[in-house]
Amino acid sequence: MGIEIEKKFLVIAQPADLSRGVNICQGYLLNTPEKVVRVRIKGEKGVLTIKGLPVELVRPEYEYEIPVTDARQMLDRFCDGKLIEKCRHTCLHQSMTWVIDRFSGANQGLVVAEIELTAPDQPFSIPPWAGPEVTDDPRYLNANLIQNPYTLWQADK
Amino acid sequence: MGIEIEKKFLVIAQPADLSRGVNICQGYLLNTPEKVVRVRIKGEKGVLTIKGLPVELVRPEYEYEIPVTDARQMLDRFCDGKLIEKCRHTCLHQSMTWVIDRFSGANQGLVVAEIELTAPDQPFSIPPWAGPEVTDDPRYLNANLIQNPYTLWQADK
């Protein structure tokens, strides 16, 4: 279990000093506000994650490494072809680590950056490559990008 | 993944030579015909199991040992108090192993025995302590005993 205080921004310019990316493919066995069961392939690893509703900023989260072949089978069998694909980089800005997700597949074109804070009022500096904050915009939740991917919003414009 | 060919019978008399029992408490994060995500505490171990729909007798099943403290928390947080509690014994009959589940809690009074076969036509002997076969009666599925426990059917009689 961990405290999850995250701030999320769109990325509007190319950040410098990106780490080498790791490919992530994930899908959901269960995806409700109360409970999430997520299967992920991250690089060469399989990961199974169960999350509950946040209680006073602490979101119950249980994460287990599983064989990548199991993860592949579960993504193929249980996720109705609805998958999130992205390449994850990290980037240091003023000694704090930002996680940058560059989406592909149905969310091609979307690039978001997240920083994790240890307290809601922890100060942090917004990098020059960061655009609008979207922390509170539910469309940018991975769980929602599955159902309503970014390329569809763009097509609607 | 494994082939699952099981025969299930009610137990109507005390089997001899029961193994020492192990207590099982289990609940479901997800419980649909297509997908099951089950959390179980079996003795001192936590187990997370994901099952899919059987395809030609083979039911996809993925099982992982997890910390028992995680399993306890997930049963408490995610299962709405709906739990299956039972004590599991094994018993040899004519060189084949039967699994005997003696339920407690909301399913108190129910005792079932299961034998796993390796082929649908594999011969086996029905022990003298076994009563009616209930293999095809969905009420006896653990997933259904959660929603409609045995003591409620007895009360309806």
C-alpha cells in the first residue's frame, strides 16, 4: 500500500535527458471505481496489480510480479483487445523525477508527465516542457483511456 | 492452465482415514461466468487465482502465492463480507484421492467431495460415504455459495 499523490501534465515540448524508454502494455480484468485488477507487461516483466478506493489519500495497492507468458495470455484472453500501449521514460527536473508516458496504439499522440509527491503541499517546479495540468481530468486516467482513447477525442474535434 | 474434469458428490456419512484438515477462507474480487479473480487463505498461505471460461475442457487458470497479510486485507476490503469458509481434507478411496470440503459460516452443514479425473471417461469408484452427485448443480459452485449460501436453502425448505 502506498500514498498516491500525483500531479499530471500534458507534455508540449521535447524534454531533455530522457531515460531510455521501457515499453508498457496493460489491460484490465476489472476496472471499476472501487476495484481495479490490472495486468501489465513492463519491459520483460509481467505484473499483476490490484487497487482499491483511496482512503484519506492512501490507495490500497497490491502488486505482484508474474511470469510474462501468463501476463501475455491474460492480456490476450481477458481484455477484449482493449489495451493501453505506451513507452515510459523518466526525466529529472530540479532533482525531482518525472515519469513521462508516450502513448501509442489507440492513444497515439498523447504524451503525459507525472510527478509523485510525498505530501499534498510539497513544492515542485513545473518543467518548461510541461503544458496544462490534467490531474483532475478523468479522461486522462489510463482506466478511461481504455474505453475512450485519445485518438477518438481528436477525431471529434 | 490445466484440464479440469471434476465430479462432485454430497457426503452423507463420515469417511474414514481423512487427512488432517486445512482451513480455507476465500472471497472474490470478480466473479462472472467469463472471469473469476479469487483471493484465498489456505492454511498459512495466501493465494491469488484468476480463471477464465473453459475452452474444450481446459480452463485457463493462473495461480500465484501472495503474502497472507495481503490476502487477509483483500478479503476484508474487497469482498463485502461475502466469504466462503471451509475445512479441506483429503481421503483415499481405491487408490484415488478425494477432496472433501466441510463448509462453515453461511454454508455450515454442507459437506462435498470431489474427485479430479484426467479424462471424461476415466473409471472411478464411488465411495460408500458419497451420496447424490451434484457435479452439474450450479448451486454447489463456490462462486454461487457466496451469493446464495447453503443455510439459506435449508431455511427455505
